Amino acid sequence: MTGVADEIAATIGEFVALRRDLHRHPELAFKEKRTSALVADCLTSWGYEVVTGVGGTGVVGTLRRGPGNKALGIRADMDALPIHEATGLPYASGAAGVMHACGHDGHTAILLAAARHIARFGAFRGTLNLIFQPAEEIGAGARAMIADGLFERFPCDAVYGLHNWPGVPAGQFGFVVGPAMASVDQALIHVAGRGGHGAAPHEAVDPIVASASLILALQTVVSRNVDPLEMAVVTVGSIHGGTASNIIPEGVDLKVTIRSFNPRIREQMRIGIPQLARAQAGSFGARAEVDYRLGFPAAVNPREQTLFARDVAAAAFGADAIDPAFRPRTASEDFAYMLEAKPGSYLFVGNGNSAQLHNANYDFNDEILAPAAAFWAELTRSYLS
């Protein structure tokens, strides 16, 4: 471990307390007013130039040193999820039905710990922009900040972000060249039939039977239409129809999530799924109405910037701190929009054997605050040297 890591670890207790305070006071997308104010106050007290209200509730802290012309951006997300916490921890959420079930409280605390160390001890030449983003969970915060002139107002030559990942040893880093997280789209399908008495199905058009057939048929989109060497996920997460066992309803509503890494596969499913839905429904005499909503693209890491970050981690913590077999994740991340605007990389740090993300029993592992913060400090020094 480097001297930077030791210095950050010596005072990390303050940021453990800060992280748990954030966990106790979670805020949903675009409602991160308390969180934003806390972040802005910390950055201001450490000498950063601070701008609030970027893209709604976003905060950017800028630190300039030396004559260098290079500029680095580092992003952390701040919002929580609409989940009722079940951990029973002393610092569990005090907001009913809202919790930090994805570790954004930890991501914010990591970047703040790095920010203070860099302000106190960081020797670099150039500009550091620390980007605290709202509304990642609904896929809107990155776009809102970019639309608000993020990279025009705070120019960056490269931008980096990270996410904790359960099931990976605590503090171990994962790097992926190319697609690191999947695109995410949604199909809202209404299967319209003709209602009737359950005792006389021949006089009705049963949308439940048509929907059941459609759900099975949707599984063939991946198994029979997508190249076996490509990745795609089609999940029917919701089905609603009917009110009683002896009534054939007028319609059924399905909600489908679609994920992929390859833009070509994404487009193939955008065209194919509505066609399949209409054909399946039509075969039963029903009708499918499809509202296909594009979400955000896959997060694709450029090779140069990703290998640079990997080398920084190896130099700071040793080769054993890097998971050599870390693979892309099929979850999605709106940092993808920042990577479309600027080169950079989205990396991962192990959270140990915690509950999975978006789980009511999840909790961020405070043991990874210090090494992750040290990584940001080392990346800053290396990039702006």
C-alpha cells in the first residue's frame, strides 16, 4: 500500500461517519438537496471552487494547480432508491421507503475522502473537476448535467467513475476494456383481447393466454435471434391482467426490460420485439400495442484510458489488487453518456460478501473507502503529472 493510502486510511473514520450519515438520510433522484449541500460545504472548506445546481442538484468542485493544461474529471453519484431498508443497522435509513441500496453514499464518501487528501497534499499540474451527479438510478442525471453544459463549463480531457460490486473481494479492483455495462431499454406491451365469461372462452378473445404465449416466445429472441457470441437479456418483470378467476379480462399489461452490449443487437431487438409481440397476439385473435422506450446506451470503456487506470492501480496496490478475470456487468449505468462525450473509464471495486445491489439488505462496505479514495488520489497525480 502506498503512502497516499496510509495517509487517507489514518483519518478514514471521519468519512465512515460521513458515509453513514448519508446512508441515514437518503434522497431520491433530483431531490438530493441535503446531500448536495453537504458535498458543497466540504469542498468549499477544502479550497475547491464549487458550483451547485448543475443539471438540477449536481455539484462540481474544481481545483487548479500549477501551469498544466490538462483537465481530469472524476464522477460520483449521489441518489438513493425507492426501497424500504431491512438491514436493521444503527444508521439505517430514516426515510420511509428510501434507502441507499446501491452504494452511492459510499461513492460520494470515497470521492470526498480523495478530495480532501488531494487538496491537502496533492501535487499536480492542471485542473481537477470533481463531479457529484444526481439521478443516476433513473438514468437522467448524467444527461441533465451534460445538457447544462457540464463539459463546456468544466472542460475535461478524460472522465472516470467507479462502482462498488458485491461478490468481489473487498478493495479488489476490476477493469474492463470495451463494453463494461449494458444498455437498457423497456417495452410496455398491452395485449388487447375481448372480455367474457370464464365458462365461455370461445365467445371471448383471451389476452391472458395470448400473453402467456408471448412471454415464452420472448425467450427465443435471445436464444434464436441473437448471435450466440453476443450478449442480450430480455426479462418480463411485470404482468397484470384480470380481477377474478371466472372473468376473461379485456387486456393484459406486460413490462419488459431489454439489455445488450452491442448497438447492432440493441437495434435488432428494438425492431424484433414489437414485431414478435404483434404476431403472437395476432395468432390468438388479440392485438398487441407496444410502447418501446430507449433507455441509456452501454458504457463502453476506451482501451487507452482503461489500461492507464489499471496501471495506476497496479502501481499503487500491486498486481494482486486487480481481479484479472473481471467481466462486464449486464446492469446499466448512465455514466455511459459521459463516456460518449469524453474518453475515460468506468471501473469497479469489490464490496466483499455483502447483499446484492438494489436489495433491501444491502450495505456499503466501509473497508473499501480508503483504498478507493487512494486510487482516485493516485489517478489524479498520475494523470496530471
